[in-house]
Amino acid sequence: MTQNYGEPNYWNARYLKDSDAFDWYQSFETLKSFLTTHCKKSDNILMLGCGNSLLSEEMYKYGFKTITNIDISDVVIEQCKEKYPIEEYPGLTYQVGNGLNMVDYKDETFDTVIDKGTFDTIMCGNDSGDVIKICEEVFRVLKKKGNYIVISYGKPEDREFYFEQACDWNIETKTIPKPKDYQESADKINYHYIYIMRKDQ
């Protein structure tokens, strides 16, 4: 049975049950070399479907000072606001938001959008049209020459079709070894994929 991954109630229940920080797929330590190559510390960054990942905190401490985090779960957003008070973490903000309809953000707001597992979650849902919607919304809020960075378990043949259908991206694909606790997955593929989609228009 398909989980209701697109429903706030599913994630609210999950975060009420377990509020401990959890990073899907990769940590900042394993992504650091890649992120420091493709993101500037001065970038206005959007973290899409942030959950309670430590990625934003660790990027912030490393010198990335403007990171907006959104998630459909109001529970996890409130938990993060308590954990990262604006007085101590100016520039690290948390807001309830849905990547399918980012009404709070104007066109060409962000230099970089980072998606670690959110696109995969939408792919697991019942409406395949949502993967097109999220790409279109990210494309809209990205500045020209901005990057949409997707960390995914999905192979290029299962992901690039949707990226290309949605928008006119310049797509680059890289791989990164899976951490040991992910290497026993059923697909027997011992790396994750990183898709860098550049908005050249």
C-alpha cells in the first residue's frame, strides 16, 4: 500500500513520534566537497522538504548564511524553530511550505534549491503529475543561472525524463557512494545520484 507521503498528517505523526534528527541518504560531511563546488556561501539557498535534517545547520556553521527551509509538516517546522532560534541563527529560517505551490516566494528568488529525498518522496505518491509541478515551481523561484540540486536513489532513466518534461534544464548527473547503512538496499546499487539542473534561461 502506498504511504500518504504527500500528506502533512503522515509527517506530523512521524515527527511527533520521533523528533530526533535524521538525514536521508547523505550527510553534510559526505556532500561537503560537492556543495562547496556548486554553491557559493553568499547564495540565497532554499532547502526543499527539510524535515529535521542536520544539513542546513551544518551548512550554516560552515559559512552558508542564508538558508530558507520549508516542509509541509508544521510539527517539524515548529521543532526546528525551537532548535534554531532566529536570534542565534540569523539567516537560517524555517517555514511551513509545499514545493508544489510556493506561493510565498516571488519568481527568481533563490540562487540554489537543494532537494535531498523530496523528489523521491513525490515519485512514490499517487499523482505522477506532481513531479512535473515541483520542477516547474523550482524553475520559477530559481534565479537565472541558478541550480536545482537533487540527491536521489533514482537512476537517470527513472528521473531525467521527468526533469526534461517539466523544464528546459541543463542537466548534469554525478554519483556518490552510499553510506554503509544504505549499502544493503534491495537494488544492490551502492551509490546515490546527484542531479544538478541549471536554469540557463
